[in-house]
Amino acid sequence: MKKYTDLNKEELQSLYSELEAKYLEYKAKGLKLNMARGKPCSEQLDLAMPMMDVLDSKSVMAAEDGTDCRNYGGLDGIYEAKKLLADMIGVHTENVIVCGNASLTIMHDMIARSMTHGVMGSTPWAKLDKVKFLCPAPGYDRHFKITEHFGIEMITVPMSENGPDMDMIERIVSEDEAVKGVWCVPMYSNPQGYTYSDETVRRFARLKPKAQDFRIYWDNAYCIHHLYEDKQDSLLDIISECQLSGNADMVYEFASTSKVSFAGAGISVVAASTGNIKEIKKHMTIQTIGHDKINQLRHVRFYKDMDGVMAHMMKHAEIMRPKFEAVDSILSRELGGLDIGTWVKPNGGYFISFDALDGCAKEIVAMCKDAGMIMTDAGATFPYGKDPRDSNIRIAPSFPTLDEIVVASELFALCVKLVSVKKLLNK
């Protein structure tokens, strides 16, 4: 098939008419499709339903150390839950605090505390003239919303398949004391599905920030979300690497079971150095007497250990993998060789990142919406919702059924073609 960029004006005009007719057929179908957010589908949520049966009114509600999980106390979580989540992200039990249902809440709280009380004795950020954060992009829109909410200036850092541009990060953090942090989704990144290389992780651990209160916000959300049993990315442990580099206090790591058990009813974790953990617990003592230990107990008794967790995640993979492969297959069939878009085929995570021709993303998403398919807003994967190239689109295949994924992918490819031809005609 000829590249669209090689077609002359007459060929493009003829193609546009043909594609437009197909698009009108889709619009007439009255479709209601949604590929906007990375929500687990009902089939995935059903996998954890037996968890509801592991505790009942006759259950022993004591943790291994005798703690009554029905009562107050246990600020940092019951030991067995700490061990399960520590094993999940590959750190030591003493380095973790088990929190509520969402790691996003922990990240929000960490920023809020830094604004009001500073970081381990530093000046509260709210008293500074300027606070800045580095934002690898395309990235997670909810990260960017947190820093924007607190009035923190965001600096976009380009991403590659090895992770963020470390030359840029090293330079900026070493020169600018106002830079207080960096957002990271280091494994199966949102939305590109990249996993940071060993060298990238080590360079993060060796950073020499000008600001003593600089922190790496290491959101390891997809650390066990593999799509394949035989093709799995691996990630170095940032906490031990920071310790080896003499920067033990420089990182906070986050994760949860939100897409492992129940979305919105899982358990979450923050991992950090001994000094950071002590500081976090000091603030938490004012905020709470302890998180939901019954839910922690429920999770531990259901999964038992990491072998149980990983067996469960392979069941998730069996549901997710055909959807991801369907999107890739249809995009390859419909767009391969046309020179109007590129996409990433990840080994895990929840998203597929698509890059259209510059200046096309918003119109593609708008055309999809007009035909009955909701997608993540174009630009959402960049700070302030502004993609400087207007090219990146996040595809979220998890929630729709496989049949819906096929229709949605075909419609998406059609919209990409239409908008691309229109752009080439207007050159």
C-alpha cells in the first residue's frame, strides 16, 4: 500500500471521499463505546469476588502478631500486609507503610505535606517564591493534575523507550533549587508502556539535586501487570539503588492493588528510607489512627503470598492480552505502512500510546466522539493538558469487551486516516 505522504492531491481527494462515506456509516450506527480510562472490566473484577468470602462473622480477626484488626491502631499496617506489598514492589518490609485504597491519595498527601510543612525540616514549599516539578511526558494525567492543583510549575521532559531524558533531568535538578520533584511511572509507563532501563534507574539514583528536599515520586503502579507469562519487563529497585548511591532519602515509591483486586477497594503502599518513613508516620499520626486493617487482612488471606498474587495476575493477563493484541492487529492492518501514525506494543500495563501526524490528535479524538466513542482527551498526557505537537493519543483497551474493542479500533483507525488525509490536503 502506498504511503499517504506519497499520494498526489487528486489521489488524496478521492481517498478522502471514500473514507468520509465509511465514517458516515459508523455515525449512523449509534455506537456507545468508551476507551477513555484504564478501568478494569467486570470480568477482571469478578476474579477477586472470592475475596469477599474469606472473612465472615465467624472469622478470627486477629493478625499474625495478635493485633485485633477490628480495632484502632497499627498506623503502618499489619505485618503480613506489609510483607505482601513489600514483596510486590521488591523492597524490605521495614521500608513500607500500608495505606488506604489508592496510591494517588498518598501522592496527593505527600505533596500537600510538603507544601505546608516542608520535607524533613526544609522550608515549606508554600513559603517559597517558586516550586517546580519535572514531568516526563507523555505521562499520567492525574500526576499532572496534583501538581497543577497546588500551583507547582511543571516542566515537560521528553520520554524514550529507555525512560525520561536523563541528560535534561540531571542538568535541571543540579542547577535549579526550585525543582523539588519528578513524576515517574517506571514500569509499563502510562501511556507508552515503556520500562525504565537499568542505566536510567541508576542515573536517577545518582542525581545530585541542588534542592536538599528534592524527591523522586516513583509510582510503580504496573509492577506486576504483565500481559505475557514469557515476555515480562524487569525493573531495578530504585530504593536500594539510591541507598548504594548515598541518596537513601531521595525517593518515595508508591503502588496499590487497585487493578489487582478491586478498583477503589484495594490496599496501597508507600515505600521509602527509614528517615522518610519516620517523617511520614509523624504526619500520619495527626491524620489517622490507622487505615482499614480488615481490608488488609482480607487481601492477605485471599492471596496468601506473592505466588498467589502472580497466579491471580496471570488470570488478568488472559483477559487483557487479547484486547491489546486486537488493537495492535487492527492498527497494523489498517495503518501499517501508511506513514500517518506510530504506536507502541507494550508487554504490560493498561495503555497503548498512539502518535498521529502533528496537529491531528484533537481532531481525531473529536471525530471518534462524534461517531459514538469516548477517548481520553488529546493533550491529557502532557502537563496542563497541552501537547505541543498535538499528536499523542492514549488508548485504553481494558474496559470494553473484545467485540467492542474490534469496532472501536476500526473506527479509531478510520478517524486517523480521515484527519491525516485532511491535513495532507491542506499542506
